[in-house]
Amino acid sequence: MPIEVGIWKINDSIKKVTFSPIESERKLEETLVKDLSILSEDFLLIGNQIQTDYGKFIDMLTIDEEGNLYIIELKKNQTPRDVVA
């Protein structure tokens, strides 16, 4: 089941921020490569679209200040269950 996240702008009043889906995984990846702090201030981008020994590609590979590696795989229009499967 997809998870819905809401964002509200709080000024003199509270208003839910409307959004529309990003047009493609590629656009999302380009945005994150330009500003990885959207995901975490601790991430340093090692590379994107990195080919594995199995002929597949990792969308993004990052490392944090403690040396932990993170593989970021972007999916559009798939539920978490579909992605894991």
C-alpha cells in the first residue's frame, strides 16, 4: 500500500502544500545529483548510473561521514512492495 506524505506551509495560517508527481525518474535523479542534501546533509555522492558486475545499474551510490555506503534506487509509479519484489 502506498504511503501518502503531506507537507504544510505555516505562516499566518496553515495551508497544505499541493504537489504533482515528477515527470520521470531521470528528472528526480538529476535533481538529487545537483542537491543531495534533499536526502541527507551527511551524504557524499560517489556516482550515479554505476554499472554493476551483473550488467545492471545503480541509480546513485553515496557514502556518509562514517563510511557507510548507501545505494539509492529510484522508482516511479511502483509501490514499496513492487520495488522490493
